[in-house]
Amino acid sequence: MRTKIKKSTYLPAVLLVYLLCMAYIGRNILLKGEYLYYFSVFGISLIIIVLLHFSLKKKEKQSIEKQSEHKNDKEN
């Protein structure tokens, strides 16, 4: 049986890979001495990705609870 990768796992992972690629491409900003701009954009993006992960995880948990509640209602 094949296990399904949850959306709360793969979507933030894809965004993290994208962020790392963009950080690598934009490293020439560091050579110009704009450290605050570079790391603030990186940090804010990272915080948003983490918040997205927990938000999707909460949504999945609520969906599972709703399905089990609906299943219990059908049995009764």
C-alpha cells in the first residue's frame, strides 16, 4: 500500500527548496553589503513557511476529526 504524503509536509518543503534556491541566486546582494535586507527577507519567508506548515497541519487535523465524527454519526 502506498502512503500519501500530506499537503502540510510537501508544500512547505517545496517552498523551502525554492527559498534556498532564491537565496543562492541572490547572494550577490551580500557582496554589496546589504546584509539586513538579505537576511530579513530570508527570515520573514522562513517564518511564513513555518506558519503555513502549522496552519495546514491544523486544517488536516480538523478534516480528520470531521470525517470520524461523520462516520460515527452514520453508524448510530
